[in-house]
Amino acid sequence: MRPSLPVVNDEIDDNPQRIDVDVVWGFLSQHAYWGTWRTRDDLLRQLTTAWRVVGCFRPSNGMVGFARAVSDGVAIAYLAASAFASRITR
């Protein structure tokens, strides 16, 4: 018998206005070894120039995940994703 997985009512949204910049900044500046070198201004520039930003939102915890894509708009795209484990496991 396969174990049952918990039901999660997450919402995925690509509206840049819903991205909680403070949450993204907190994760990247304090917990992500690959993000500690950048400044908050760097992050804001990355968010405003990204081809697409996507947030994962949980009703009980707010934003629990984030992804950013950059692209040349023709053939190439790069997806950079971050997960906020402390919020996901609560």
C-alpha cells in the first residue's frame, strides 16, 4: 500500500505584485549560500528585469516558494527557483 500524501492547497501565481520581496530577500540573504553576495538592490533589479516571476502561496503561511525566469524572449530561458523550507514545513 502506498503512503498517502498530505493535501496541500497551494496557489501558484505569476503576478509580480504578489511576490513578497521581504520573504525572498530574507531567504536569499540569510539562508541561501548562493545568494548572500547580492544586495537588496540587486534582488530588486533581478525581480523587475525577470521575464517571469512566480510565487507559491499557502493560505496558512503566505508565500512558501518562489521562482524567477530570465529569457532572451526567443529560444533560451533559465529558471532560478527557491524554496522556503521553514515556511513549507510549518
